[in-house]
Amino acid sequence: MIARTLFAGLFLSAVSIAPSAAGEPLRLSVTSGLPHDHVVPRIVRTHFQDEVTRRVADSGGGEIVWDELHAGTLARMGGALEAAEDNLALFAVVAVNHETRRLPLQNLSFQMPFTTENCAVVGAAYQALHTELPGMTDDIAAARQAFVSGIASDGYNFIAVRSVRNADELRGVRVGMVDRLESWVAGVQGVPRRLPDDTMGARMEAGELDAALLPTSEIARVGLRRFADHYTRTGFGAQVPFVLTVNSERLAALPEAVRAAIAEAGAAFTGAAAEAYCAAGAQAAAELKAQGVRAAKLLKTRRFQWADSLPPIARSWAEANDAADRPGTAAVDMYMNRLRAAGLNLLRNWSRVAPKSALDEALEAAQGSADNAARELSQVPAR
């Protein structure tokens, strides 16, 4: 448990989630290890906190005041889950790749790269798993919390000191990453380096790092354009790097009007957050181009080849969770089915160990075609 010797933290926690006296504002708190200028605290504030506040006011439930405890105020990256568990905050923005020991299912989306850059589709599929699949939120419940929503990010892309247009050009390249993306890079003989993103620029400047693999919104936020001028839109796609949780006992103790507002705001938050995150990524990409970055895309055949060259990431993840009596295979299958139901043509069937590539299937389907259109996939840029 997080040490409770920090009197200020304890005092703030007690004030933030204790029932308010008549006529006094009700204080609610949210924590994360993210810096204040990260896009996620802003999204949570605008599309969740403000919505809860508005709904409570509209119902006559009184005034809400929020305490935002980010940037290590209560917890560093990897500590938000425990902070909420220890009653130091009501809500937690949990970084799933920093909590894999306690939340082994929540980094599901990262086991299946090359799906879609559509944040809303990814967010909706992830949300469906957590609301419909038995066992998906058991580990969150064990931390005395309830799942509110996943937060789908904009696509993960490269910023590098040299061009990265295919998997071959990544061979031997030292790639900085915050999330657990090692298999995406090491699978094509790149050299992954997990480190805080605000240190990557200095590493590049010192010649210790060649590239970074981050959401485009983060590439822009930490100013990596100053150190690298090759930007590659990869097609790795949107992911779910964060989930929003709430302390279950404290939630149950809140007035009914507040609980109702939280439920309503939470239901609308998944889609709103995804849309806002993707918009931040699009704005960041436009800013990078305005700054003169050399932009490129992985061609479709390059994405097919990259996906096929990776190990069975999702299958291995699923089997490890199955062995621990968690719904690993069921989660992978349901997630892929949800993506297909949204109209996606997936580059690889991640539920299989060594699937036949979608490129080969497309080429075979084109046999005998007059224009042989599928053979021209390599000429079509990533969408």
C-alpha cells in the first residue's frame, strides 16, 4: 500500500471524497501520474468532470468542486490504481502498461497492432469487452474499484532521425517508447528502449536514441520535432493506454444524484474521449507538418509484411491469461469480432498463431481479375 505518512495527501483525500455538509460544495478528486499538459487530464476534465458537474447542478444536487491530483501529486505513473485503492482519490486515470502486474487484461489492445486509426471504433470495442465479458474487470474490482471507461488514443507513429518507411529500415534502430510496444519493434529487429517520453529528446540529441514510437499527440507535446525530422504514419493504430476507474466504496457513499450523474457521464465519456484524443492527434500531425517535418506513410504492403513478421503476440498473451483462469482467448476473439463488426478488414487474424496474411488472401482473390487491382496495394498509401 502507498505509505500513509503524507499528512497533506491524507487530509486532501478526506476532504475530497467526504460527504459535504448542507449547502457546501461536494469535493471530488481524480489522480494520475500524467503531467498537467498531457492531453488525457484535459480530456477527463472536459468530457467527464465537467459533465458530472453539469448534470449534478441540473438535477438540483448542488455544487461540485474537483481536486486534480496529477503529475506525481499523489502517484507517479503506475501508482494511480493504488492511490484510489488507498482512498487517496475517488477517480484514477490508470496507465494500463504500467499496471500489468495487477491489471493483466487491460493492455489488450496493444497485443493487436495494425487494426485501425479510428479511436471511436477502438474505444467502443474495448468498452464492450469490459461491460459484457465476464471476468474482464475482476482485477479492477480486486483493487476496490469499478471500471468507468477506457480512453482510446490517437495512432502510434514514429518520429526519427532518419527515414523509417518499412520494417527493414528499423533494423538496429534504437526506438524509445513509454508503453509496452517491445514486440512491435523487436519483432522486426529494432531495438526497443522503454523510458519517459520527456527524456527522449535529450537522448536523441546525445546520439543515444534514433527514434520514438508514441501517439502523435505526445510526439508534439514533448517537442521531439526539435531533435528528429522524419515522421512516419505507421498504421499501428489507435490503442487504449488508459482506463478511468472509481473507488467503489466511496462511490456508493455519494448522494444518489451524484452517482446518477457519474453513471450518465461515464456512459457518454468513451465516445467523447476517443473523438477528442483523435482530434488532438490530427492537430499534432498538422503542427508537425507546419514545422517542416518530413512526413511519410507505411504503404499497405509494408504494413501487411510488418504485421506478418511479428510473433503471435495476442495468442501468447491470451494463453498466459487463460492459464491464470482469466478470459484471455475470449477477450481477443471478442475484440476482433467487434472490430470486424464495425466494418474493419484486419491485416492479421491475431487470434491465430500463424495466420495466412490478408495480403496473400487479397492477391489470391484477384487471380484472373482483368485489372489485378489487389496487386497494386503497394501503391496505395496508408489510410
